[in-house]
Amino acid sequence: MADAWIINASPLILLARIGRLDWLDELAENPLVPAQVIEEVSAGQASDPSAKTAVLWASRHRIEKNRDVCQRPAASRGTGGSWRIN
């Protein structure tokens, strides 16, 4: 799998509000959104019209389980470091 970005709720909501979700497609070769993030953003649809746009975009990049996608190398666990995308 190519390098992927795991997108959380804050940038998803912000970029939807300013109409620039396309930046994620342009900058990340493989943007991925955990199902839990989509649920979190969906909860705000009643009070934030841009949340619907964010959910629609995120649904195209949905992953079910983070642990199936990324794995932290054993050497860096607990010491900061980076994650490896499977």
C-alpha cells in the first residue's frame, strides 16, 4: 500500500467548512478515514451544514479498523516515533 494519511475529525470538519476537502485528495496519495471519525462528524450534521459534505467525502475513504491499516514498529512503541502503514 502506498503512503496513507489517517484523517481525523478536526481537519475533516475544518476543510469542509472552507470548501477545501479537495486538498486532502491532492496532498495525500491515499487518505483514509476511520469509521469512528465518520460517526463523530455525522453527529454534528444537525448544527453544522458542512458536516454533511465532510461525511460524504469521508465515506469514500472509509476504513473500518485502524489496527488493520497501521502498525507501530516495536522499537518505537512508547517512545514516540512513527507509524507504518500496511
